[in-house]
Amino acid sequence: MGSGKRGLKFLLITWLFFPQLMGNYFVRAEPAAVESSSAVSASSETATAETVLPETSLTNPSSETKTETRQTEKRSEESTTQPTKEKSSQTEPKPTAESETSSAPKQADSLANRLVSQELNYLPADLSLPGLVTDTENYTWRKAEVQDPWKGGILQLKVKDVVKGRDIARFENIVRPVLKMTYKVYLPPNNPNLTAESMRQAIIMGESSVIFAGRTVPLREDQIKIENNKTLVVDFDSKVSGFLEYISAFIDNFLNILAELLNTASSTEVGFTLTFDANQLGANGAVEDKSVGKVVSKGKLPPSADGRINLRHEFFGVRGTVVREASEAVTPTWNRYISPWNQDKANSDHFGKGDDTQIDGSQEVTGVGRVLKGENYASRLLQFPLGETYPHDNSTKRPEYYRIVNLFTKQTVGTANLAEATQHQPTYISSNANARGEVHRKVKTMFYGAADNRQSLSPVPLRAQTSDYLEMVNVLPFPGIDVTNVAAGTDQLKFNVNLKASNSDNVALRYELTGPGGQLINQNLGAVDGKITEAGGAVTFPMAVNPAHIREAGKYTLKIFAKDAAGIEVNRTVSFTVAINRPTELSWSKDDRTKELTLNIDKSEAAGQGLTRQFYWRDEDVGDKLQFQIKKGDKLLTTIDRTVTAENKVFTDLSATIPENEIAYGANVFTVEVYLVGADGKISDKQDALTLTVNVSGKLVFERSPEVLKWTKRNVRDSRGILKRDEGNGVELTVLDSRDMAAEQKNWQLTAQAVSEGDREVPFELVWKKGADTNPVSLAAAQVVMTGKDTEPQHYRYSGKWDNASGVLLNSNNYLPIGDYSGQVTVIWLLKDTPTAD
């Protein structure tokens, strides 16, 4: 303690003689009453003491075991507190004001730098099991019989450590003490439902705190930070503005405590409590939950694949280094849920349906494509006819509906630990015992319990009712009838009406027809009497629409009614569209209706990209879907799809391309045809057509030669010998040969010859140099410069290119006299279709 006393003396001297330096660190407000050893939790009007549940908390085996108490809300007026086992017969003592002052940091080095305790607890909002409550007048349920063990409440992480005072306090300079400690909380890396941001948003600040030097101090929002997506940081730092004023309001005798912390031999208790709102954590539902609206997981404690939430925490001291390495706290969570199901009922059209519960079109249970009727797993409803046995009446039948689903694997698991509570509503006595359509009884069974791994499960209801019923299953058009394109006045518009009933009965059918303008056209026509011959069975009646009432184009609404002898009436509505189609018109011209066109082209015009030709079309039926087909004989070459808009009421241009390989020498006949496309994608009859005749021939043409050859701005001393042409003055020659013959039969030759104008003699001659490695040849006589056999064609064109150092060059044996020789010599290019130049 010698060094500690010296440190205290130094601080006191500094305080006495340099108050302007030290005053900012020891300003203290009147302390609030704080019980540093009790966990702080939210409370409301009525609060009861509740011990931490053993099955929802885990304490490090090496730490001291204590029973923590917390104040909890009375979550609902029906709730009662359930007694639970205490972890230990000893409870942590509540300190008085005097004990707080005297509980200064301990001096035993043997206790320094160790984890004292850690707890990660999930405390649900309400674990009570109130009596069953029903509203017998309205046949509705006011609340569930069994509370959900994973809804509401809090998730709480509590950690205590013993460290040396110098680990959280030091002098930055001779007069400035620095206090700092940091806890990093590492979230499970493989659980996407827990992120640092979601955890920070869910912190209940009034129930979260830090322990500094054995004192509990409420946590401030600016002390919670995010390091990355999976790391939450609790940072306690005196350098933050207003920090010391803030902490001194909660810690008495702060000067003495600070002096003890700076004593290198001292030890002290630190820690934190983070309390998270479970509702907030589960507000968006689980990533793995693909149910519509995430009804399986929304509002619950986030699940995990292994049924555990594990949070690792690590302590960093005033110098930013690790003081106590990471330790892990674990609490159970859920990964399974109850989803009532029965194979026979699910496969029945009356009791079951296709699985439509998943947003991505998948199945709730992989490989199981049927579910019981109802919006989702928690609203399944069985509707039984009178007298039929159903599971609520028979305890041996109820387990047939047991099913537990693993949210993560989408597989079922064992159901041995499930139980159920069934509540019958009073039987409804009708004034007419033989009346149909009365609901005689409603029953709800609540399935609850635990999975085979002893994991608590959220309770789920299964409802059933007994009644006589008449059900119109569906109304479908006769096979082959396209209700989106019905011909006006047709007598073939017929529908199949599928009915089910609890007992055999006579059924009468009728319909109401509403026209395109919303007016009621007809009712009570097409009445059909039939009989459902089997209880619970189905029957299909045909229903025909009177053709006299579907003359106008537009959308019609057909409402079909079915009524039994007892007066139960059901209905379904279907619609159909009558189209009085105005055919599409085609033309090769925008100004008139030209149906035929003849083109004479060279074979090279279709080389490479084929032949593209523009045509025109118009259609007055806005919304029609059209398909244009380009054909050669019966062969379909290409299609173009269009939907008619208002702009297409006048002729609109469209281009069609015929592939090159379909264009042969001679006459080629193509057609452009337009078809109406139905809503089912089927092509109807042809609306209009155009004919295009393309006559294809070939030719041999000399297409390109240089206009001028240039030797300009030359000095006399540079005018002797073989002279290159001016830079950029190249020679390019092109011959088109699209004739219909084999390549070896193309014997044409292209020659070049230099000719002087008139009788003038020039002091030079022109020569032909084929390439860099060839000798120049005089062009005084014609020279062959290109043939159809030594040149590879591109789209029937044979081309040769020579730079300014090859091709036609100027040769002078002497220096040229000064002068302008323009136009005195001409090069004649001659294309001959012969094997030789002669």
C-alpha cells in the first residue's frame, strides 16, 4: 500500500495547488440512489419479482453462481407469475449507501483479471397459462389458451469481471488521469438474424448499465458503438465530453476511488448489462422464414439453426489492449415450430389445397405440396359435415394432426412431446332442426409442448366447425374455349360449374350477366336442376350462356348462383371478353394498299446481312396482340410480335429481314403474313398477307481505282531513281464478281498501263511494284495487277491495297528538271474476263 499512499498524496497535492487543472475531473453532482448489485429492468404500473428461469439462462461453470432478480412488467391483465427454481439459496446482498462507499476496489492481486460471472438470458413477456376464454355469443376467441414462450420479453447479457485498477485508469500526463474500458460483444457469425445494427436498435437503455469500479452506472447511447456487422462495442471513456461530470453523479467519493484505481496493486470489479427488446429484435422476422408475411418468425426471438444464441465478449483496458480474452455466453432459442397437418385431409379438395404459404413458391416442408385450408400454419380450418367424426371429438385422432417443422431444413421432426388443449363452444340449437346452412358447433384445439430436443414450441391452433354446407368449388370454361376472345353471338360459350355439398340435395342454377357498360343484361336464364347424389361428394353441371346477349364487343361479367332446397345459395363470378375483330391491314406502300412487290437485285446486295425491306401495317383494335411471320413458301423464316396501340390506327412502318442463305439466284417468292394471338398464346387465323418477289442475278464490275497518283513538292536532288508516291496516296482496287459460277471459273484479269498524253515525252516512266520484295516492272506495256484467282473475295468483292511504297511508282534515270508534270501521264486500268491479258 506504500505506493498507493504516495499516489493519493500526489493527487491531493495536485487538487490543492492546481484546482484549475483537476477541477474538471472531480466535479460531482448529488448522487442518485443506485443499487449496484441488482439488474435493472423495465417496469410499469404493477411489478412483481421474478427469478431467472433455469432453462433460459446459462452461467459460466467457473464463475460464482448467484440468483439474479429483476423487476418485470405485468404484461397483461390475465398474467400471473410462475414460480421457478432458484439457481442458489444465496442471493446477492443489496448494498446500502454506506456499503457503496466502503466497497472501494479490492487490493488482492490474486483476484485481478478474471471473469466473475456471465449470463445470457431470454425472459419471455408472459409464461402464465390462463384459463380458456371464449365469447359464446359471437363464437370468437378473445385470447389464446397458451402463451408463446418466444414472443416479447427481453434478451439480457450480464457480465462481471475483476481487473487491476491500472487496467482501466492511468495518467496521460502528470496531471491528467484517463479512465477507459471497452467491452466488445461478438455476435454469432452464421446467424444473419442478429446484426450489430439490429442489436443496437433493440437496446433498452433504461435497463442497460455498466459496472465501473464496483459501481453500477446507467448506460448512455453514445457509449454503444458498432465496429462491424457482427461486433457491438460498449465504450466507457473519460475523454468523451461531459463524461466525468456524468459518472461523478452516480459514484460517491470519486476522488478516493480514482486514487485507488491508479494504485498499481489495486483490483476492482467491472462489467456491463445489455438488455434487448425481443420484440424489436424479431420485428422483421427471420431471413430463413419464407412464409408469406414471415408469420412464422415475426415478433419472436430470432431463431438459429442450432437452437442457440451465443454471444462472445472480450474486455479491453485503458491502453486499448486485451485485458481479459473472449468468453462465450449462451441461451436457447428456437428453430422449430408446430404446423398442424394431416395427409388424408390435405390431399382432399375439400379440406386441403396446394401449398401457397411461401413467398418464393417453395413448399413449407420440402416434398409436401399440400396443406390444410386456411391462410397460413396458424389459421388452419377443417369444415366437417354434420355427423362426421373429426379430431376434436376423439383424443386418439388429434395426434394425427401433430407436425413439427424445422424452419431451417424444411423437414419434419419428432412430435412425441406435443400436447393439446381443446375448447368446445356450446352447440347451437336452430329453431328449425332440419334447416340447412347453420353452424352447429365451433371447436378450437391449441397444440403446444416441446420438440424431441426439449425445445419449447410456440402454441398453434387448429379450428374446426360442423355445419351443413353447399360449396361452389370453381367455374371453368369448357375445354378449348378462350374466354379472352369470344366471337360475338356464339352459342358455344359454356362453363362447367363444380359443386360440393354435405348431403345429397337438389340444386338449381341461374346466372346474372352484366355487359361492357355495366348494365344488367339478363338474369334467371339457363336455370338447371340437378342432384348431388353423394354426401360430401362433388358434381359438375354445364351452364350455357344465351348467344342473344353477347352481341357487343367488350368485357362481360357472369355471376353464377347455386341454391339448394333448404335455401343455401352460393355464387362465383367469372368474366369473358367478346371481340368483334377488325382485321389487320398490310401494305408495301404507306399511301395505298399495295399487296405485291417485285425487286431485282444483285447477289451482293444481300451478302452479309441479308435483305431488309420495309412494309406498313395498321389495326384499329387497341390491345390486340399480333404476330408477323416472314415465310418462303411454307418455311417460316422469322417472326415479329407487336401489341396494337392507338398509334397503329394509321399505317405504321415495320422492317423485315430475309436471311442471306434464303436468297438464291433467280426468282425468290416471300410472304409477310399477320396473325392474331390469343391470351393463351395460340395463333388464330391469318389476318392479311403481302407477297415479295426477289429476282437475283450476278455481274462482273470494276468498282474502284485511285483518282490521282501524286508525287509533289520534291527537290531536284531527290528526283532520281524509284520515287514513292506522296504519304497517304495509296492504291486501292476493287472488282465485284457476283456471277453464279464456281470460283475456278472466274478467269478475269485486271491490268494497268501508263500512257503519255498526246505526243509529249516525259523525263520519267511509271512502273508497277507488287510488293516490298519484288522488282518494279515498267508500265509502258500493260501489266496484270490482280486476278480472280489470287485474291480472296469478301461478299463477292475482290480488293487489293498498296501503300505509297508499292503499286504504281515513278522511275527517273536522271534528276528531273524543275517543272509541273501533272496530267501528262495517265494510268489505264482494264478489266478483262479472259484467262490471259491478251
